[in-house]
Amino acid sequence: MQGWGAYARAVTSRRPFPWILAAVIDALLIVVFAAIGMANHEGGFTPAGLAGVAWPFLLGAAIGWAACRAWRTPAAPLRTGIPVWILAVALGMVLRVATGGGFAWSFLIVTALALGAFLVGWRAIAALAARIRRRGA
């Protein structure tokens, strides 16, 4: 049985996944996370409010992208997805608290689980799809 490293290589070996598309997917998923949270806890949202909730996590993800050089293997679940996820959550929470957004352990847990599912999840699905395509080819 091959490990996740093989899946990561499979995603980028035949036809490289466009890094700009991966960055857009990450950003959209972070904004969706913020929108869901606002809709559930504030009963709705405004564009300015959504930007205010999402920006710390977007910046954390951008720093994660730079830290792991995500543009090299943007769809790799382990090499890219995990560092982007961890930094999006960790730096996002630090920035949120530092700018007066408040902190709750339950929010940290939900944020970590949701962004993990989003930021690592889509990459794992892409890797699995690439593997299935390779087997069928």
C-alpha cells in the first residue's frame, strides 16, 4: 500500500495543479467557513463583517503558503495542506485575539476541525481522484 506521499506526487506528476487555482480554493473555503460561522452565530453577515472575520485566517493561510512554498505542490495534502491548515488556524487565532476578536476554546476546536477538513480535505480528494484517474488510464 502506498502512503500519502505517493498521493501527493500523483496530484502533481502528470499535469501540475495550477497554484493560482489552489490559492483561490483555499481563500474561498476560508471565506465560506467565516460566512457559515457568522450565519450561525450572528444571524447573517455583511461584506465588511465577513472580511473582518475572515482576514486573520486568510493571512495565516497566506503565510502558510509562503512557509511551505505551496506553489511547488499546491494540491499535496501533506506537504502543502497540513502546513497551510496549521498556520491558518494558529496565526488566524493569534491575529483574531490580538485585534480584539476574542477567544474561546470551543471556537478554536471548531476552527481547527473545519479548516482542516476544508484545506487538507480538498487536497486529499484531488489526490485520490488523480490516483483513480491513473489507474483507469
